[in-house]
Amino acid sequence: MRKLLVISVTVVPAMATTALAQRGGGYHGWGPRVGLNVNPDQVHFGAHIDLGNLSDRLRLQPNFGVGLGDDVTVGEINFEVNYRFRGRWDVWTPYLGGGLGVLFYDHDNGRRHYDNSDTEFGATFLGGIEKGLASGDRFFLEAKLGLVDTPDLKFLIGWTFWR
């Protein structure tokens, strides 16, 4: 399973980048995201980048973040793809997606002089709702379900600033 995740984290981004280049994709905006993680119970801070659409409604949106609390710090880099159910941006639109990522765990069990860190590959399934604004910016609410070596559940709120 670990080998499959390693291959996926390297091959899938390369394939997606090629598809974006063919569709004229690229940087379309960025934004902050904040929320709560469940197991470990944490406050989460992060940011994302909108790299454009792989198809009409399939968007590539990698992100990174840090979770703090519950005697562990979790840093993560995620490569995610979202499918929007509507093509219009000016209405609330649900979306589903998923992704693969690399997570860095730093455990604090009162023994700071020992190496209590781990690196894991993870997978998530996500769903949310977003709305495009007149300025071109977007606002979203999102929930993520951890499938492999990630926090069990994550609730996020975010904003994308259109370039």
C-alpha cells in the first residue's frame, strides 16, 4: 500500500500538470483556509492554490497546512482534485473530491530530546460547497474524511483570491 501511495504522489501530479498545460491551465488564485481536525483534535491553519481545471468542472487545488494541539503538530502537503456539480460560479455549488498527500508528525510527549517525528503518506475524500463572488473571489465550506494516515475528519472554511 505504501509503494502505491508513493507512486501516486509522484505520478499523478506529473500527469495532472501535463493535462493542465494542454488546457491552458496554470495559476488562477490562492487563499487561506482555517478549521478544526478530529483525531488528533487540533486547530488547522493553511493555504491553497487554484491551478485551474483539468476539465470543465474538475479543478486542481493543492494545499498545505499545519494542525496544532493534542500533543502533536501535523504539517501536510496535499495534492487534491475537486469536481464541481454546476458550471456557474455565482451560485452556491456543491463539490466532491479527493487527494493524496505527505504528512509530517511531530509528537510532544514531554520528551523533546528524543526524535518523536514521523512522515506518512495520506489520502482523503472531501466534500464542500462554494460560491463565486462578483469580484471573482470564491468562498467555501469543506469537510475532509481521512482515509489513510491523516486526521480522521477535518472541517474547513476558506477563501480564494482570484488573480
